[in-house]
Amino acid sequence: MTTTLPPAPEATEPVPAARTSATAADITPVHLRRVVRFRSSRPDLLLCGALLCVILLVQGWNITHFPTLSDDEGTYLAQAWAVQQGEGLAHYTYWYDHPPLGWIQIAFLTWIPSLIAPETMTVASMRFAMLAVSAACAVLLYVLARRLFLPRWAAGLAMALFGLSPLSVVLQREIFLDNIAVMWMLLAFCLAASPNRHLWHHFAAGLTAAVSVLTKETMLVVLPALLVTMWRHSHRDTRKFAVTGAITACALIGLSYPLFALLNNELFPGEGHVSLIDGITYQMSREGSGSIFDTGSGSHGVFRSWLYYDHVLPLGGLAGAALLLLTLRWSVTARALAGPALVVAILAVVAMRPSGYLPAMYVIQALPFLALVLAAAAASVAHAVLRRPLGRTSPTGQHHVPPADGKRQPRSDSGRPGPRRTARIIVAALLALAATAYIAPRWFDGNRAALTVDANAPYRAAAAWMQNEVDDPARTRVLVDDALWLDLVHDGFEPGTGAIWFYKADLDPAVTKTMPRGWRDIDYVVSSPTVRRDAVDLPNVKAALEHSTPVAVFGEGEDRIEIRRIAGGEL
């Protein structure tokens, strides 16, 4: 894997001064950089490896206890379990809510542990599978930073910002499709910025971009920025072929999803079956969560939750993207980082639209690019402070700046940098120390909960109660959210009709037809915050809660888990 562009044909000959700006405008400043082979660069390998160990340690510590288990995590893992068991694409009727490729990959990641110890395939324990995804994303981000001409220290900074931000530590632990989609998109960017400029690299970038979109369809909005990166980093003689091939590869792979629906006679709406069109219609017509600028809206609450964990990466990344986009005309670094900066801009515009639904995991798609542009902005500031001139690089990699008159530039008598140069170094060091002093305590506080708090004790206690206190699980019917669904299945409850994902008690005809008496055919409700919140729009679930009494309560306040026995249920 290489990290910078090899000499282009025009750089093998002396570069006239008149052509220097034109070459820089094409963001291929190959006469300014030494080619670094990442796999054979010991400093890069050591720095990347050391940072990776720290990131995995921080993200893996206390991973089963924090954050609180979510219904989305349980749903994706339950669907992966269904794939592993050969039960289809979902543990209930697959209705094209998301492309299935995401949880098929989760099934692959969790296949070995589930094969060795099936009872361990629960949401908390399977979070460890996400560490592999986090590791891949962190390494790919470092490689991408080097391929986009960032110096080694800035690439390491981007990797650290991405992997150690409290926002990243919390969200990258969770079993979300967004985390896997980001991994594939980073790989696509690395291939698009390949220094070898092989056509197959660009075709592969299109393929991996399609895999990213089929993992989480919202990554579709990032594709224009990927094309910008590919256009700027491809060889101008083969640029049209490269971009055309990438678009074709992406489109062909992407069309496999509607083709799958068509072959199953589920592309268009019809009586008695689900359809892709219905799934898309539902997603597009979901009730919006308002504008992030409206203090009373759900979107504003989500935005505030991001800033609660970390405001350095989101706000600093936005500022870095703005700086790069505003200096595209003058800065070679900005032109090299145009694609990642555009990703941040696009995702920010989508998040700030006045209407639409903004989920909490949306920011995951932006995290690596926020880190990258923030590190690039830091590199630009450092360069401006130090005023290090750009010049040709000798074959040995030493940096030389030929003066206009062909003579050596004056240095101090001792051979050391002059006083002005020393002053600039001191200023740069003071800025770095000030930034570290500002960020470190805030990240320490933000990561403290992730490393020490046990937020999932009520869920574990509820699962243990159901396992130990229910005499005949095979004949007992329980409404539960998906965070605990697999726990009950492993304890002997019948998948689908014994352990019932609470939404399905009202929304899935395959389940409701097994409940002729409605809520009276249910024995227990495991009342979690998710169940209580969404029961308002689910008649059977709402009635089950109203006609039940708690027999066990774990935790306190809004986060408590209640096990409620339904009056009139069949026990």
C-alpha cells in the first residue's frame, strides 16, 4: 500500500518555474514530495501500530457495559442471527427497511464466536466484533491521510482524533450499520487516491463505494465527494476512463438490490407481500425531527447529545472543512483534501435541512472525515506559522529549496536555524500545547463514563430473571425489545412467536394472526425505555402495559427495566 503519488511523467524532467503552479493546480505536487511506501516505511508502521493499540484499548475497555444497549443494535444482530441460522434475511418478515448486506457482514463477523458458544451471541458480547471494524477504519484513515499528502504527524493526529474522541468511543462500540459502511467508504477513498493510478484501483473504488451504500443507503450522498477525489488524483490521460469505470462498477453493484426485489416479485407494491417501493416510501415519509436550530426539536436534541460527548471534533472538523474549501484556489493541501472536505460539507447540509429525520448514529458517517480535515487544517496552520517553503526533494528524500539566484540560503553561523525560524518553532509548539491543554481534560471527562460506568446492569438482571423465574419458556409469550430478544431465544423462548419483538405485535400480520385475542395472548412485557416510548402508537403493546403489573423492576428512573405480568394472559 503506498501513501503518496509516484512521479508523474512530467516530473521526471526538470520542471520550469512557469509550470510549477499548473502542476500544483492539478494537486499532483509530485516534485514536492518523496514517495513513501507505507508497508515498508518503519516510522509510519510504528506510529500507526502504536496509535491502533491505544485506540483498541480505549474502545474495548468496558465495551459490554457502556453505552446502554439499543433496540437498533439488537435488531441488526437478530437479523444477522437469522442469516446464520438459515432463517432468511431477518428474524421476522424482511420488508426492505435497509439493504441486507449490512447484517450479512455482521453475521460473518460474529460467525466464529456464535459457532463456538451460541449462548454468547447477545448484543453486549458481540460488540467486540465491532473492534475489528474500528481497527480497519483507523488504519484506512491513516493511509488516506498519507495518500492525500499530509505529513506523518498530521496523519497520526487524524487517526487519534477519529479513534479517541469520546463521540467515536461511544458510537463505534455499538453494532451499527453506519460503522461498517464507513469502513468501505474509507477503502473507496484510499483506492480513489491510489498513487499507482491503476484503472483497476478506480474500478475497485466504485465497487467498494457500492458496498458501502448497500451497507447503509445514506452513504449515497457521499459519492459526489468520492468522484471529486478520484478526478483530482487520477492521471489526466486516463481520467475519463477511470471515472467512467468507477461509476459503472458502482451502478452495476448497486442495481443488484432492486434486481433482488424484482426477482422475488417484491419490487412494486401488491397485495399480500412487502415491496422495495413500500420500504423506500416509508423511509422517505417518516416524520421529521425538525431543525437542529430549533431548540425544541428532536434534531436539536440529537445535535446537543453529540456535543455533550465532544464538541472539539464536530465543530473543529466543520471549521477545518470550511478553511480547506475557502482556500482551494491557493492551497495545494486544500485541493488534495477537497473530497473529504466536501464530504463534511454535504453531510452538514443534510443534517441542517429544516425537515427530515436525524438519527443519533448519523454523525458516524462524518467522524473520519471530520478528523481528517481537522488534522489537515492543523497542518496548514503549522505550515503557515513555520513558513516552511516547498521545493524539490532529492532522491534521498532530503528537502531542498533552491533560491532564485541559485545560491544557498543564509543560515546562522552555527549552522542552526536563525532567530526568526526559532521563534516560529516556539510559536508552533505553544499552539500545540494550548490545543492539547484544551482538548485533553475534556476528552478525559467525556471518556470517563465509557470506561467506568455500567449502564447495562438492568438489562442483564432482566435477562437473568426471565431465565430463572419463567418455568416453561417454550409456552410463554413475551413482548420485548430487540436488545433482549436474542437473550430470550437462547433461554428457550420460541423465536418470533414466544419472544416477540414488540413492534411486530401490531405491525406484522405473521405475528398478529397468532394472537387472536390481541394483548390477552401475551404473558409478560419486558418494559424498557424503548417499549414505553413507542407503545403510544402500538395498540396491543399499549394495552398490554395498561393491563399488567410489575413483578420485578431493575434500575431507576427513565432507564429502569420492568418485567410486567399481564392480567388475563395464558401462563
